[in-house]
Amino acid sequence: METVSLYRKYRPHNFDNLVGQDYIKDTLVNAIKSSRVSHGYLFSGPRGTGKTSTARLLAKALNCINPQDGFEPCNECEFCQDINTGRLIDLIEIDAASNRGIDEVRDLKEKIGFSPTRSKYKIYIIDEVHMMTKEAFNALLKTLEEPPSHVYFILATTEIHKIPETIISRCQRFDFKRINKKALMTRLSYIAQKEGIAAHDEALELISRYVNGGLRDAIGLLEQLTIDKKIDLEHVREILGLSSGSLLEALFNALMANDIKTALNIVNELHTQGSDLKQFSNEFINLLREKMLEHISEDEMDKANRLICMIEILEESKVMQEPDIPQLPLEIAIVKITGNYVRIESVSRQHQPIEPVRQKVEEKFAPIVNIPEKKVEINNEPVENNGPTVPLTISYLKEKWPRITERVKRPALRMSLRSGLPVIVDGVNITIEFDTKFHRDKVMEHDNRAELETIIKEIFQKSVRVSATAKELEIKTVVSDNENISPNENAAEDLTDQALEIFGGEMVED
């Protein structure tokens, strides 16, 4: 006799057995009762939450000869039996991962026009529809919008964001949610009783917590972990790498008491026992989340904020992927949470004398400084680094403006900056006034402005935001009515030299 997996054996065969999707069930039942079933449905949600099972239930309800209460499949007529066993030729299930191209869609469109072979309606269930190509989606659009009256489409996906909006707009969309732990335990307990399996409630709770809302995964684990018609709690913990609630609470109490030694001993004990520390971290974060929500509901925001900080540190520790020492990320997180971690660079800064820092700054900027028109004595000059020694004021900024322009690497930007001068310093906001709109717009280009802000930050050790304005042009009479107008050759030569410097060109004589 053929052995059937438990998740297939206990797949819901009517709407009453559909677990955890009450609003979807009620909406579909009302549509069937009122004969207002849409010709296109889109089921989205995590794996194992009942998308394909619901699609088959809908197919049975539409083709059942003797529906109960006007919507519930009887599971006794030939069409219900054929759908349950997968033999109904008018129910076409397509795996979009294997049939994702435009040729498959064209073949589907050619066959859609034919009437059903036996049943009242022809149902197309396209699973993992997000795997279809863009061309295949485009080919399906018109058919999906206006299919023949005897055809229904049910699309299923775990990645709704990959579905084109044109497809979504032509379907009635239902979002399947993760099944809560209580509903999972109830279903697992029912299956265990039907199969004669002795299962502890704590073992079923661990399975329900591990699968993260997927009923199919939960039933699969129930079957996998059953030994001699029994499910042992310790066996479940060992196989799934889960920890007991006592260890989670013990670690929580140690961290709340800032007891770093006890917390580290718990982690070492888990590692020695061969527990999955990554899974333990996820369980512990979930425990902190539950306690955080409890404190928020009781308006205990101080306690909630502390738990938020703990969660953030634990989430940061998970960035270390596959470390050579498995317990290291969790140990580092514990050290940070208990307040025993101080950044080395911050400690060294507190004890570093001021004078050596000034000397290093002066040595760093001395080769760069080159202002021939003014001699600068380094000993009397304000230090250009280390923040508070050089305040960001309009006078200092104007004084350093020639140095700032000399450090600019781009010739066009350097030329534009020479036509401008800082006029306002308001905190970290700097306003520069330019002679023309051309130079203003050139400096305010994204890359140019970013380079200028970086140079100012290097000198004043403060992040700044640069904005710019242009002077209003004052039109003056250049020549009198009685004078002859002659071109200004010197001005023309100056403009030519500026253009050559901006664009990096040279004069070529014909």
C-alpha cells in the first residue's frame, strides 16, 4: 500500500478545515454563495500557509455536483474525488519555475479556448508565478483580464514584490498570513491523536515555535520527529537545536542584573552541549521582544527602552556570519549589554595630551599651505584640526578660503570658487555668494559640492552643508552716446584664458 506523507494526508479537503486564514475563507465562501467568483485570483504569502490548498478547495467548490450549504465541497462526487487524487484533467496545475517562458504561455492560450472535458469549469493554478519571465507575463495579460467564461485563474506566489502591477491589478489579491502558534499546536495535536502518536504539549509547542507560521513545515517535522509513535521533548530539542525556556530566562535575568560571568557561563554551557547558538540568539531576541511589548502595554517605557537596546546589540552581533568561534558573536553582545565595553579609541583620546596632537596637525597641513601674499606663522595660527580649537566662523572661513580653493582637484570647480566668497555661517550651514549664476550652479552640482564640503570638514573637523547665491547684476552705461564703441581686447583675452583653464584646452592657430 502506498505511504502518503502526513502533510498530504491531512491537507484540508473543505473550508472548515482550512487553518489560520479565516478572513480569506469567509470572503471566498461569500463569493461562492452569491455566484460572484472572480475569474482571476492572486494568493500571496509565506510557504506552507495554505495557498495551493485553498486554490484546490475553490476548484472543488466550483465543480462539485452536490455542494453542502451552497459552498462546501461534498468530497463524494466524482469531481471532488478526482481533484483530491489529482486526476481531474480540467484542473491544470502549472509550476511556473519550470514553465516560465513565453512559449509555455502561448501553448496555454491556445488550449484555453477549448471547453472543459468533463467538469463545469476549467481551473488553472499557476504556482510560484513570480518565476515567470517579463515576456510571459505580457503574453498572459489580456487572457487574464478577459478569459473565457468557463476558465478561472488562481496564481500563487511567495514573493509578491516580483509580480508586475499589471498582473496584480487584474486579479483579486489575498495575502495569506503566518499561522499563529496556538492554531499550529491545535492542528498538530489533532493529527497526533488521529495517528495514535503520544506527543507532549511542550514538544508540539517547540515545533510550532520553530516553523515560524508554516503549517506544512510543522506537519513535516511532526512526522520526522516521531519515533515508535512517540515524540520526546529532549529529542525535539536535540534535533532542532532549540533551548529550554529555563536557559532563556536564566540568560535574561543575568543580563538584567549585569552579571557578565553568569551570562558567559550560560553561553559556554550551550556551546558545550552542541546547541545551535544562532537559533538560540533568535529565540532570545523573540523573548526580549515579547517582554518589550508587555512593558509598552503597561506604559513602562524605561524598561522597554532598555530591552530595545539589548535587541539592537544582539541584532548587530548576527552580522558576523559563520565565525570560526561559534559563541563569539553572542559573547561580544553580552559584554556590550552588561556595560563592560568601551571603545579603545575613545579611551586613548581622553588620555592623549593636546600638544602632540597639535604638532601632528601642523605637520600634516604644513606642506599643503602655500599662500605667497601672506606669511603665516604656525605657532601663532589657530590649529586647523581637532574640532574646538578652530571655530567655524565667517572670519576664519574667509581667512581659509584661499587654502580651500587650492585644495580643489577639479579645475572647473577651482575656477568657480575663485569667483565666490563665504558670506554667512549659521552653525553648520555655509552660504557662498558668487559673481554669476554660472559659477553658482557649477559649485552646487552634486559631486562638486560634496568635494567642497569634504575639504571644509578636513580643515574645521565639522560636517557642513553648503548653499550658494548669485549677486544681482547692476547694469551700467559703459560708453556715452557720443563715444565710439570699441571692443575691449584685454577683457576678451581674460575670458579666453578663463575658458581654457576651466575646460583644460589650449589655443590652436589656423
